[in-house]
Amino acid sequence: MSHRGERVRRSGRLTAGLLAAGLALTACTGPSAEPKAAAPASEPVESGQLKVSVITHGTAGDAFWNVVKNGAEQAGKDLGVQIEYNSDGDPGAQAKLIDNAVAQRTGGLVVSMANPEALRPSIEAAVRAGIPVITINSGEDKSVEYGALTHVGQNESIAGEEAGKKFKELGKKKLLCVVHEAGNVGQAQRCAGAKTGFGGGVQMLQVDISNPTDAESRIRGAVQTDPSIDAVLTLNSQVAARAVSAIKSVASKARVGTFDLNSDVVAAIKSGDVVFAVDQQQYEQGYLPVQFLKLYRDNANVVGGGKPVLTGPDLVDRSTVDKVGQYVQRGTR
């Protein structure tokens, strides 16, 4: 055999070997050896400015709800969220405000539920429309049932119990609990909690917050008719001022405790006319839901794990009022 023929055969064997090795490599590495195709596009993330509708049962000019509004609007500024705040103390009118926000395709709803059953159809319609809802302040027990992401507020029963305990510590024997909004489940829970914490006699009194003169008259009549009442619990800072005035007018020895803060309550705590205030830190009830809805829209985050996010209670008395009072003045407590 010639050397040239041998070289040809060797060259052929080498070529065949390289081809076999290439095929074997292809078999081992599979499709990844070929150019990779582009990965499927992920679901688009919603972008643009988020609009949140905050709809509460507050009455016009109510100092408490002004602080909630301040919290929501500050969160909007901090997070670049458009805030639309509306309120109406009539449950039917509040439901219509919710319906209007849904019709306008708001990006998120923040709703206080003082009368849950009246708002249920509107809230459930919002959830069906794909609009995330967070409830605040009132209606904790119905929040998850109606489809809300979470509830932000204080547990009214716990808060009432703490108020009752405080009066008990002060040695009081008979408590008057003043309800200022008929049908408000949260206020009924506060008085029931106060009864549990107090352990003594508790009397309920219904007044109308929209008629402060009549409210003061009713409180005055109650403490005058029953001199054994030595503690008065109001569920609103504005009613507290009326209770102080009523008690002074008949020289009653009853002491006043209240829910919520305003500048008048701060001054009354400093002077001793009010012994304490149960602060639910409502600024957080405006601020946190906006933050939560932004995180939900941008990152699918949820909070609470099916439980409410509590903002209170925090009892404010003479030992803490100086520090807290400065925040009341600027509208954040």
C-alpha cells in the first residue's frame, strides 16, 4: 500500500471521528447547544399613576376625619398616588359614592364601614370589578367576608375595654357611655368593651353629633338625674367638650374620658377636665391603606394575613399629652 493511500484512509478515519464526536456532544447537550430562543414575556406590570378613592362616613368639619384625610393625602404625596377623598354620614349616600368610584374605574378603594350591611352590595361590586378594597376604622368583623384585602384600625372592643379598665383604676363605680351615631357598630362595641373592662354599672346614652347643643343637654340631664354617675365616656373628641361643659354646669363630680384627640381634648387633659383619651391614631388609617394599595398594585404584596392591622388603642393622659399634643396641632394625631 502506498503512503499516500494510507494518509487518505487516516484522514477519512479522523474526519469520521470528529463527526461522531460532534454528534455525541450534540446528544449530550441537547437544545441548549443551539442559540437560545427569547424567553416568553412576563405578564405586564401595571404602570402609571395609581388613583385611590377614600370614602368615609365622616361628617363635614369633623376633626377626627380631617386627620384621616391628612394621612391619605400625605401618603399620596409621598408615593405619587392620586387621592380622591369623599365622605357622607348617611349610609345610602356613602354607598353611592362607592358606586361612582367603581364606575370611574378607580385603582383602589379605602372605605370606612360604620354600617356594613348598607355598604355590602357596593363593596362586593367593587371586588367583582377587580378593584382592591381596604376597609378602615369601622366594620372590622365584615372586612374579609366582603372581599377586602385587609382592615386598618383599632379593635373597638379592646379599646373600649382599656377605657373601662382605666376608670376602674380611678375607683369609679358607675359609667355613662355616650353614643353619638345611631347604628354605628363600632360605637356599640366600644361601650360593650367598656362594660367588660369596667366591671361596674354601665348606662348607655344616645345623642346626635350633628346637634351638639342637644347632646350637651342630654348629658347634663343624665348626670343630674342620677348623681351616682361618676364617670362619663364619650366616643368622640367633640362630644367630650360638651360632656365637660354639661358636668360643670350641674357641679357633678363625674370625670370624663373620651375616644380620640383634638386640640380641645389636649387642653382639657392638661387642665384635668378630661382624665384620658383613647387615641386610635387615625392618621395611620389614612396613610397606611394608600401605601398598602400601592404595594399591592406594584408588587402584589398583601398584609395582615387575614387579620386586621391595628393602629390603636394608645391611651393619652397627663403623662404623655405634652408630646402627643404637638402632633395634634399639626394635624397628624
